[in-house]
Amino acid sequence: MTEKLPFEALSVETLAVRLGDNDALCAKIGKDTTCWKVREVGDGNLNLVFIVEGASGAAVVKQALPYVRLVGDSWPLPLKRSFFEYHALTRQEARAPGSVPAIHHFDEGQALIIMEYLSPHIILRRALIEGRQLPNIARDIGLFMARTLFRGSDLHMAAKDRKADLALFADNVELCDITESLVFSDPYFDAKMNRHTSPQLDGLVADLRADRDLKVEAQRLKHLFAANAETLLHGDLHSGSIMVTDRETRMIDPEFAFYGPMAFDVGMLLANFWMSFFSQRGHEQTGKRDAMRAYLLGVTAETWSVFRAEFSHLWRTERTGMLYQKSLFEDQGDRLGAEQALDHVLHQIWTDLLGFAGIEVHRRILGLAHNADFETIADEDLRASCEAKALKFGRHIAVNRRHIHSIDEVNNLAALIEQESSI
Ligand code: SR1
Ligand code: MG
């Protein structure tokens, strides 16, 4: 029996020695470690990410650390998140083939995944900050969400299999706790690690933290997040978790995967497009971004439309689970009944996604984990003005979500708020 080595974080210096005998990696990039080039490129909040290039190719080695990288070892975080990421990636590949990086090797003890090096892909967030209009993202992400969310639920899976998966991912407690605190609660009180652009936003932040309707809504959404184990979520589907070229889109980093409400992934994703929209004003040094703003609103509309269409298609063709079973509807010649139920399900996702989107916008401006869309705006007054508009937008869609009926309505609101002149 091979001895299980204790966990040890890799470094640029040690990676070739530690993984030089890894068959999967050698098969991908070549055995001769003397010509391996190793770079650490992790720019996320949690993990180490290395790109390793050898004589015959390249691969990514991602390793979890026993703490939150963004904060340091004062915030311990279990290595098992790598296990959940690995299992989520395998399920996403099965449910939405070609949408995630291929896995070459997984080592649970070392909390590392060796996976496909995506090149020339870049992080979607970076592309949007640069003002790049990618033609396929709405279609690709809309399909990914519909396929993974539908096929991971009781609409499609055998109840026994879904319950087994629910149990497996239920142990991702600490990452859920990050979301439960950082997304749903901390932004709405003076939590220790919060920060915001100050003093420019101080007044607005105080107003939001005193806003009873908003706080109640955020807690209703937290309740939904924690208690509605509907499907296997990506769990952190923002524009930093997506890699793109002009033609291709891949979703990465599902370490926050767990069973939760379908609307969470969709809402978080759309929130990131709306935040990009409000941040564009801060990136106009090299020219106006009017076309980019129009593109981004178009992307939100198309993503939602593709999601709905694919979800509806799967509803009609793959509804093999225990929910809304065909024996109650189609098998009795009642296709209308099945369509009526589909409308209800989509309407619920719509209403909830607006709530999740609103609070995702807030937490990126008021909480610990900000995003580069706003953070890279060097002029603080300009940044605050972009952020203030996004905060108002987020508040409106979260609190009024039950009275908003279409994505056009939301996008018209975004355009109106964007045209307002000041904080
Ligand atoms: C402490 S982790 C902060 C954030 O980074 C991750 O990407 C998640 O979005 C999390 O909320
Ligand atoms: Mg991540």
C-alpha cells in the first residue's frame, strides 16, 4: 500500500520534483522535467493555480490551501473543497459536455486537480473590462445553466441518485457558510471585513443598512439559498469563473458546488453582467463604451432567453424525474398541464434570480470580496458614482422582484439609472 503523504502546498520551485512522476501530467506535457516551466497565476480569493508547460504541452495544476488566500491563515478553510470541485466538474461535464475543462488527475490528499490548460482563453471579467464583445457567451452560458440545473434536479434524475448527490455535497459546509455570510448578511451591517469606497458611498451605505425592506428580502433569499436544495449549483458563477475566447466559453472553479435553488446561479451570473454594465463608465479613457453597454444588456436578455428555451426543451424531452411526472400530464393527453407547470417553475426562477442578482451586486460593493470591474477604476469619485448606480439598481430589483415581469423591464431600469448624473 502506498503511504499517504501529508498535505503540502506546492510552489513554483517544488512542483516539478513533487509531480515529476505523475503519469497523467507527464502524458500531457512530457516526462522531461528539466524543461518544465512553472508559473503561479492564481488571482482568485482561495487557491494556488499553476500553469505547467513541458516539451509536448501544458496543463493547469490547481491546489487548495488550508486557509482563505485573500485573508491569510487567520481564516482556515478545509481542503475538501477540492473534492467538491472535482465532483462538480465531473457532473457538469456529463450534463453539459464541453463546457468545463477536462480533468487529467485528482489527488484528494494533496487537494489538487490537474486539468486542461485553456489557451488562448482569458477570464471573462477581464475581457468585459477591456470592452471586448464576445458573440457566444450568452448562448454558451445560458445552455450551461439550463443543462446543469435541470439535469441535476428531481426534474430529471432518479430520486435515489439525486439524494445520494445531495448527501455528498451537503458536506461542503464551509464554502456555503462563506456565501451565507458574505453574500446574504455581512453587506447589510458593519461586519468586520467589509469595505466600501469611502467617504463617497458612506451615506448610501448607511441608508442601505437601515433599509428594513431590503434586509428582510436579503434574509428571505438566504433562507431560500440554505433550505431549497433543488439542484446541484455551480455555486460561484460570476464572470471570474468563466474563461473565454471569441468563440469558446468554459466554466471553471465550481468549488462552491452544493444543492441549492436554481435561481442562484442564474441570478449571480446576470448580476455580474449588470455590474459590468455599470462599471463601463469607469473604463472610458480610450473611448466611449455606449456600444459595450448596449452589448451587455443584450447579453443579459439573450442569456435569459437561451436559458428559458433550453430549460423548456429539457422539460418537454427529459422530464424523467419524480417531479411533475409525465403520467400526470402528457400520458393523459394533458400537454397544457405540463406547460402550465413549466410556466410556474420558470416564473419562480425569474422572481428569485432577481433577488439573488440584487444582493450579489451589493456584496461586491459593500462586502469583503469586491470585483475588478469596479476596483480597477482608479478615480475614486468615478468609481463611487458607478458603484452607487449599481447599488440603487440592486436594491430595486431585490426588493421589487415580485413586480418585475421581464428582462426588458430590468434592462430599461439599468439604462435609466445609468443616465442619472450623480450619487
Ligand atoms: C473569502 S472568499 C470570497 C469570495 O471569493 C469566491 O470567489 C466567492 O465568490 C467568495 O464569496
Ligand atoms: Mg473561484
